[in-house]
Amino acid sequence: MNEFMAMLGILSILIIAVIIIVIFITGDNGNGTIIRNSYGLGTIVHLRATGKGAEKAITEAITRINDIDDKMSAFKESSDIKRINAKAGNSYELVSKDTYEVIEKAVKYSKVLEGTFDPTIRPLVELWNSSGKQNKVPEKEKITEKTQLVNYKDILLDKTNYSVMLRKYDQQLDLGGIAKGYAADEVRNIFKKYKVKSGLIDLGGNIYALGNKENGSPWIVGIQDPFKPRGNYVMTISVTDKSVVTSGDYEKYFAIGGNKYHHILDVRTGFPAESEIVSSTIISDNSIDGDGLSTGIFILGVEKSLEILETVDGIDGIFITKDKKIYATEGIKKLLTITNEEFQLGTV
């Protein structure tokens, strides 16, 4: 991840992988626990399930993840997203119910987040990717040109026929900022179908903790210290039947002339977002909500983000700022433990 080319490859609105550390003791298979790693949705997948149906649950879950990837990848030629992008400005494209629902949800969160999350961001992302590979910042004129293509209001939805169209030529969808959340929820549903009581779903850092750990205690999730190497964390939170998704500006970036350009782009400017927040974590009942909210929340800043989250049932947030303050919604404060004395709770 720290190699230059790897950093450039993630200049898309993907929720950051490996910025959440799940702290748990790996049990053996004697208690019916199955642990399996796979690959899908552009990331490493870690699945853990306990119970008689655990093996069947994980096998079916991996198949389901691959199915979602086939439908929603921005790279696979036969995917729904590729076909929508190919017909941008021209005609509607019939898509799967899965893809339609994720796009519909993405539009919903684009509205809630005042456009700071936008699934039409791909042209801008590709520009930064291309320029980054040449070790330079894109020309301002090019940034302006691509930014004009980014507008979630140009996503036209026909629910009767499960069809989608982009209003303008050269517009492109990218569901990388929300598809993993949808997939995590689908895996959770499969686990429940097979009566898995204890499970951990990790899709490249999108965490869903099902039930409690095998010993009956809650899962403990550590939030990465944004100022230190991976493996150091600021706090832990206790969660049961919750999703934990984090976005930050510290793991994926490239530097030119002493300036750091991270991967979270602000569509309002076309440049990497400037925010007092360096890490935003969303804790929610459904992972798709955490995925859809975490990036836009990062861009909006602490005060606006807390205002939004306090109005939404079942969703909490934790934000770490540049001055090492931690801000959290009321619902999650009692479940977090600060483990690094350099950080303290802040008030708005």
C-alpha cells in the first residue's frame, strides 16, 4: 500500500481498506469456527463464521461477493456499470436489481451529503490517476472540465424497468464508494440464513461484526492512529451486530514538491478535500449506510457531520481531527475507550 503505484491506484472514492484493526483472538476449528480469505470487489476479503452452517455460509458468501463484483465493477466489460457508462448521454441501460438498488442508495446519500459523495466522480478520479502516474498535479483546466461531468443529479432512474441512464456524454459511474457496504450486508444476510451466531466480515476494511465473539463478549474494533504507522490505534469500540467503516487521508496519497495529495477528492473543487478531519468512522446497523456516509462526512467537517448524523436513527460517527481531538455522536461515546493519551474528546 505504501508503494507509489499502489497509492495511485486507489485515487477513487473507495472507502479506505486496512485502516480499521479488528482485535480478536483467532480460535481453532474445534468450536466450529471457519476462517477463509478470498478476493473480490478489488480487495482482500476475510470471512469468519462460527456454527454448524459456517462452512456453507462462507462458501455461499464468496459466490455472492463475486456476483456483486461482476455486476458493479467499473472495470469488467460485461458489468452493469460498464454498460451504463458506455451509453452515457445516449440511452437507458437495463441493469440487475442489485445494481439498481445500490445506485438508488448512492443517489440518496449524495443528496443527504450535499453532493460531497457522488457516484459520478469517476472522470475526475481517472484524471488524478493518470496525472499521478506522471508524478504531477492535473492541469486546472482539465480539473474544471472533468468536475463539470460530476453531478449525481444527472443519474436518471427508471424503477419500473430497472434501467439507468447518465444524462451527459462522457459521464461515468463508479460504485466503489458504496458497493462493498452492500456486499457486506448481503454476506451478513447469508450468515444469518445459515444461523451463524458469531461472525466477522471484513471487505478490505469494511467491517461487519455479527453477534458477539465465540466467548460471548462483544467484538472490539480498534481505530487506527492517523499519525502513526499501521497497527497503532487511538481508541477501541465495542460492537455487536454493527458495521464499522472508516475513511481517512493518511494511508493513500502521493507527494509532489512537498505537498501531499490524498485520495479523497472534493467534487466541489476537483482537488483532494481540505478538512480538519483526518479520519471519519461510521458505525451503523447496515454497512451500505456506513460506506455511503463515511467519505462525504470526511469532506463536510465535524460540525456539519455531527448535525447530519444526530438526525439519522441507527447511525453514529467518530471523527479524529488534525489537532488530535476526537468527536463522536452521543450514541457511541459510551462504547468507545481512548487508548492513546495524546488524544482527547473534543466538544463542538
